[in-house]
Amino acid sequence: MNGYLLLTLAIVAEVIATSSLKASQGFTRLLPSLLVAGGYVVAFYLLMLVMKTVPVGVAYAIWSGAGIVLVTLIAMVLYRQIPDLAACLGIGLIIAGVGVIQLFSKTSGH
């Protein structure tokens, strides 16, 4: 399977797990706690597979950048946690950094 498709699935699993942390209320609620544990197991298993074909630095940059953006968007919707201007600028810089890696770096595998 394509490394970048696996990376996308790993990111989705990690975002589900991270977004469920707050709802787990310190692992006192069963379903969100299972989503946290299961999501991280799936995410790291898939990330391990990704590392076979995608350079580590590139995979981790995409993983962390996409995760930050997606978790922020989910927190805005579910928890009404709206980032301020500085946070939005920082997230924008992260997105720009991942874009630079993908578009211009020879290590991106493209």
C-alpha cells in the first residue's frame, strides 16, 4: 500500500485518539478511553509501516503538522476552543513548513 495513504490513515487514527482524550475525562469514561487507546495503537502501527517507504523526517513533519491542524479544527467544533491570532499564525507557519518540504525538498520522495 502507498506510504502516503498509510500516513493519511495514521493521521486520522491519531487525531481521533487525541480528540478523544478530553472526552475520556482522565480515562473514567469507557468509550472515549477505548478510542484513545485503540486510536494510538492503530496510529503508531501504521506510522511504523509508513517509515518503511517515507523518510522519517518527512513522515513526522506531515504527521505532526496535519495532526495539529485537524485537532485544532476538531477542538473548535467540539469544545468551542477558538485559537487566537498568534495560534492561527503559528499553525499557518506549520502548514507552510510542511508545504515547503513536500514541494521543494529532495527528501520528500517525490
